[in-house]
Amino acid sequence: MKEYDVIVVGAGNGGLVAGTTTAQAGYKTLILEKHNLPGGCATSFIRGRFEFEPSLHELCAESTSSELESTKKIFADFDASVELFHEDTLYRAICKDKEMGYDVVMRADIENFLDDIEAAVPGCRASVAAFLNLCRNIDGAQVYMATGKNGMKLNPFVLMNKYGDFMRTASHTTEEVEIALGIPEKARSIMNTYWGYLGVPTDDLSALHFISLLTAYMQVRPTMPYKRSHELSLNLVKAFQGFGGEIRYNSEVTRFLFDEKGKAIGVVANGEEYHAKKIISNIIPNNVINRSDAKKLPKRFRKLANARKFGMTFVTVYLGLDRTREELGIDDYSVFITRDKDPRVQFETRKDCGYYVVNCLNKALPDATPKGTSTLFFTIPFMPGDFPEDLTPRQYKEFKNSIAEKYIKDYEETLGISVRPYIEEISIATPVTFARYLGTPEGAIYGYDTGNWDNVVGRTAMEPMEFNIPNLYFCGGHSTMGDGFPSGYITGDRTGRKVVKDLRKEGK
Amino acid sequence: MSKSSIKKLARTGLVGVITKRLSKVGKASDAPAKDLLDYYPNKLAAALHPKAQQVIIKEIKEFSPDMKSIYFAPNPAKGTDSLAWFSAGQYLSISVDIEGKTFKRPYSIASSPADTLNGFYMLTIKRVGGGIVSQYILDNWKEGMEVTVSAPLGDFSYERLRDANTVIGIAGGSGITPFRSLAKAISEGDEPCSLVLLYGSRTLKDAVFSDEIEEMSKKCGKIKLVNVLSDEKAEGCESGFITAGLIKKYAPEGDYSIFMCGPQAMYNFADKEIEKLGIRRKFVRHELFGEYFHPERNEDYTGNIEDRFNLTVTIAGKTTTIPCDANTTLLRAMEAAGLNPPSDCRSGRCGWCHSQLLSGKVYIPASVDGRRLADKEFGYIHPCCTFPLSDLAIDVPPMPQ
């Protein structure tokens, strides 16, 4: 049996940052990863002469206005900064709604964004500005919450008085706040385009969550490393190892071990027991419960897992094309294509080209692919239950191809360009692919759905009460912050610090 | 539309969020969470990509002492109830235990995907000069023996959104196996393409599966077989080698995709011929190149091929030092030392042997350097295609249990 101070289960974004934090503080840390690569979704794969990235090639919160908790700062604290590249436009949104269609390019930076939306919907500027302005109060409140003496324990009176707008956005949906501010419908449709990145339509999405995402994107711009996200992950591994940490691949944790009192004491991987003072799970609570003596876990913890809905997953199509983007007429880094102006309808028609995103990395990184070639990346939202349960292994290949074919065709028709004849490499991932690599139920990418009662506000407020298993900590998309690379990094950072603090408190 | 309109919204809603959450969680069941395999995408993922497959040798058909077809059936006693579906052109990495050491080799599946529903995979294995594994299999494997194989792997498969409607298959020797699978898959309706198979053999007698594929082509208009014989003339066959002229003669009008599988010498010849045709790179696909030998024949090789080095290997925290010759890949050295490292394609492509180079200098032939950009920057290698130029230390993931 091996003894460590800290064992991290899963080398996803959160796990890598949490483990590096504890290793940097001098604690003997082991990361156990089921796959043979680090990073979870932050990785890459090769087909022919193309290196594809399984997830969207962008970080939205390299740094936030508060500079308190940012990916940039996290990497810098480990002396593991990666050169990052930026794209100046946020997105092009093409809405094919019969009455209220549009084709707009929205630029990053708040002033540019306001200019662009005013041009598309004259007269909306002030109301949109008021909406975006709410982020200042939100950021202030988040700094208050994260730095408060009592950690995440909130004083509701301070929040209500000093951070009233935060309290409003925290408890209302995006659309409720937008409507209260009098933002016209068309402007709402344009600015709500990013809902898919959070997997919840804006009539059910916490305003706070959405404003944070949108303003982070605006201020920082879509950001990406040159060598796909594999570069970010290997860089973190290097920092981790530099602090004396040990990482083991092909080492899936199959069992979590607890003592009589329900304290986490260790794990089992490849049939071997590992013990530690603290265990950090980067894997989803459902999988922890499945690999534990469930009776030893608090009732509330089990109930919570059963009460929650899994969040979004995707069908993604990776294309390597044997023409440049200029030759093909691909002008944009991100294009969002929708059929209806209303995010709710977009969500409901997701299986029928109602909402999808197409990215061309070459727009941001011209030499991301070999000379004379380019790449396109389709992101098509899939929700748990969307996957047909009668699909046989025999039908699977054609199932993937028919989805890819439908979306490629819709994209070609919408943009009036041709890409299919130029496909040199193609790879199609589905919820089955994500289930295989991530091992999450339904192939959920970010854990749980952040809509309605399980929004980020409720998660954050209730975290101390819901996640109170002694010596067991959590980080990752399934944790408090929901979707995206930064939330993995940031929750990893918070958890790593908390573990260090607790170990010190316990005199270890 | 004044900014104050936000004030219409209550500040106390947070209480509601928490109450609702408490109520939702309170009402939920406290049963253990549902098993992963109860979710359909996870169940399908496990069926398509099992971590390993336990099989039993059901039948062995001998073409000659140097070439046999092996039929694998599932081995439910060891936990495999059915065989994973695959795409024609994929391979299995088989594990062979020889004197207590585990060796792995990739073999294309020669049976069709639909044959998995009939309960078998068929591989055709040819003796390779100096190949200890093929030798061992041909001399020792008997019906009833238990074998561990991987899930189906590889991307040497037809993709209808990428490839032309017609595939010109260029097969040499035992490179016929993926094309037998593809022909049968076409005849069974599992692949939508047409296949024109240019099959190079020395004599017609050497052209295994030729009769069988000819039979398939009589029943299915989408399959055409052309035997190309180098050492004899026979009626209805082409003689000589597979040249640009020959490809043109049998190619359809418009686009076609060339798929090649055969020995390195065939690729060297065929690649030059194909170049004359001026077809786009996307229409030319090679099967895995296989084990790499003779790095010293490359101009950029800087080592001394006679050198012998020490290779220090750490697997799951255990460190061993073993010999590794300059002419041997790190993977082969580890296998010879009985370390059972992970490997599947053995051609630098699949990434399963991905390992960290801790110290020392290595040579990686450019043609098989399938590493990611960041791997190169941070010192990760594929031992299957890496040769030592000095003493080395590497960290290798264990084979998962």
C-alpha cells in the first residue's frame, strides 16, 4: 500500500490544477488518470496530417476583470504560462428566422459589441449596456464571496445592500433580466447566442451565469494555445512534476475507500490500494457513489446525485480540408447558425439544425494546419436522452455519418460555400465517444445541467452543506461553476487551496 | 428603459433558489447512483470499444504451413459474451504470451463486420522471416486455446463523406485481408462504396482469397477483382506490377480513392506510380506501416547502429533497467525484457504506447512520427517508433487491469 498526502482522481483540467496546487505547497501528491493522456477534454488527436482538438479551441476567461481567479493567474502562479492567441470577433450569428432573421458579426470588447448590436438593432444600445454593466456588481460580489473571512459563507444582508444587482441576477433568468431592462427581442436573440456554451436556453439560465460568460468573452476575447489544448495539459503536468508530484496513467480508480466513520481514506486503482490524507475527485459524484460503499456516504450526497439532471453533451465533427479557408470562402472563426430567433425554440430543434456552431481555427491561428489546408469543427448540442436507445452497433457508423452529412449540408447552404468535396480527414464524435473517453453518464461533458434549481448560484450557496464528506473534495465542471475550461481550472484552484488550508489547519 | 428598471426585480430571489434546491434534493431517492452501463451511450460505448476481448480459437484453416486463418469466438467464461462490431479495414491487437513474456501484434480482421453477429473474427496470419510472434502463432496455436485481443482499432476504413464512391484497393500478399473484409462488407450492405481490387501476387496459387472474392464479385456488381501476377502469366489476370497505367485502366471516370495494404516494398513502388496519376492526397490511404526496421538507412539518422544502451523504464512507480540496442525500438526492448508495455498499432499512429522521455536522446523516423505538436515540445514519445541514441530513462503507463 502506498501513502500520499493527497490523491487526485482524474487528470482533467480541475484535477491537474488541484494536484499542482497541493504539490506546490509541498504535499506529496499523486494524480491517478484512467486514460493514457492528461487533460480530459483538454487534449488533441491526430488524423493524417491534421491535429484536432476534441473540444472548442478557446478559453473564455483567461482573465476576468477582477483578475482574482483567472486561468492566466493560475498558470502564472505555477510558473507555467503558455503563449496564448486571441480572436477579435466573438462570433458571427446567422439566424434564419422568417420574421426576424439576421446575419451579424459581433466583435469583442464591450464598446465594439455595443456598436455592433446598435447597428443591427437601432436604439438598443443603452439597454444592452445596462445589462453588461451588471457584471461589475457581479464581479464585486464574487470577490466578496471568494475572499470573505468565512470562505463561501455569505452574509445575505451585505449581499442585498451592497450587491443588489448581483442578488437580482443570481435569482432571475437571463431573459427575465433582459426584459426588465427593456432589451428589444432581436437584440436579445443576438446577444443570447452563446447560450449553447452553457447548455441551457436563456429562459432557464441564471442571468449571473450568462452575464459572467458573455462579459468574460468580451473583455478577454476567445483565447487559444497554439498547440491545441494538449499544450495546456502537458504544461500543467510539467509544473506538477516539477513540484514533485507523481502522475499515473491507465490507472482508473475503481474504488473509493472510507473508514468506519465515513472519512475518505484512499482509493483502489489497477487492483492496488493507495491511501492519502485527502482525496480530490475530478470525477463526477455519480461515479464516486458507484465506486463506494454507498451506505458510508451522507444521505444528502446520494440524494443530490439522484435529483440532478446531466448536462449537455455533443456531436462534434472534425474536418481536415485540402484547401485553405480563403480558397473555401470561410471568413469567420465562430459561426452560430440558428433557425429561430428564440433560444428555447433553438434548443428544441437542436436535432434539426436549429442551433449549431462551426469553428475555423485557421482564422485565429493561420498555420494551425499544414500549408494549403484548413480545418472546420462542428459543435452540435445533444442532451441526455437525445441518443436513440435502439441504435445497434451495426447502425452506429451510418448514424454518425448521417448527422455529419446533414449539418455539413446545412452549413454549406447557409454560407453559400462548398466544403464537402475537400474533406481529407473526418472524425465524428458523439455522446458515445464522450462516454468512452470521459466515462461520464450519458457522455455528459460538463457534469450536471445548470438550468433551473441546479444553477451555479444554488450550487455555490449550498456547497458547504452538500459536499461535506470528510477528506473528500470535488472539482471540475460538475462542481460549482458549470461548463468550460476556466471553471475546471478555477474550481481546481479553489479546491487545491482549500485542501492545503485544511491540511495546514490539521497540522499536517 | 432606464437602468433603474432592473430595480423591479426582487433581490431576495436567492432565498427561493435555495428553498427550491432543498426541496428538490429532499424529495430525491437516496439509493446508490445508477450504474454507468444503464445509460445507453455508455452501454453502446462499452459494446463498441471494450477494454479487451477474451476469445477462444474456434477453428484454424491452413493454407500452407506458412499461412493460416484463425477463427476467434467469444469466451464468455472469461467475460466476453459477444464480439465488438467494427468497420472493414480495422485490426485487432493480439497478445501472445511466449515464455512468460507478453508480445502484441496488430492483424487486420479478414472476416466481415456482420460475421461478428455470427460469432467470429477471422485473421489470416503469415509467417514473417524473423518474426517471433507469427512464428509462435503458426507453430503453437491450436483450436480451443484462449487468447486476449484488443477492441477493433484503426482508421483504414471507408468514409463516405471523405472518400470517392469507388475504392481502388491495392493489395500485396497478406495485405489482402482488410480488402476481403471490405468486399464482404460491401456485399452484405454494410459499406456503400464500390471496390476495384488490384491484387498483386507472385503466382495465382499465392493469391489467397482470390477465388472467394471472385465469387463475391459475381453476386455483387460493386466488387471487381483483378489479379496482378509478377511471376507468371494466367488467363484473365494482369501480369507484372501494379503501375499507374494499370490503375488507370481499371479506374472509373472521375474521382476514386486508392487504399493500399501490403509490404513496405509495395508502398515504395506504388507510391511512385500513384504520383504519376496526380491525384489529391485525400484520395490515397495507406494501411499501417508496421514495425520499423533499419533507422540507419535514413539520411537524418545520426547514431551508430551497432551501439548498445541502457534503458531505464518506470512503470507505475517501479523502475527497471534493461538493455536496448540502437537498432531496436524501445517498445521491442521492453517486450523482450518482459515488461508488457502498452502497444496497439506499432506504427506510430494510435498513441497507445505514449510515454514520457525523462532523459537521453532518441531518434524518431519522420515518416512514423505520429506525435502531437505539444508531445514534441514536452518530451513525449511513442516507443513503438523510437530508437535510442544514448542511455535513456522513460516513464511508461502500465497496461490497465
